[in-house]
Amino acid sequence: MSDAARQLSDTLRAPLPAAFDQLTDTDLAELDRHLKAGMARRREALDAAIGSSLDIVPRLMRPAIKKALGL
């Protein structure tokens, strides 16, 4: 298994399907880059959603809610 395939497998946290053997290292690296970028965008969107949802919580309850959410 090449370094690019190993990196993609680590990003996916799963073994790669057999069909991925047909991809070049450049293709695998590009796919890994796109997956990481998508995961970062998702993380940012979730953080923004959590932050904006706290706006509807009364100010005095926010510390308790944050603690319960692990923030």
C-alpha cells in the first residue's frame, strides 16, 4: 500500500475498497485533500450552528449548557 493510499485510509478510518487500487497516488492524494477540506468545512458549520443556537439560551444558563455539551 502506497503512502497516499495509507493516508486516505487513515482519513476515512476504514480500509480502501479494492477499486481504489486503480487510482494513481496523485488521485489518492487529491481525494484525501478534498475529504479533509470537506471535513473542515463541516466542522466549521457545526461550530457555527452550536454557537448560534446558544443565542436563544438565556445568558445565565449558557455556562451550564456549554458544560453539558463539553464546550
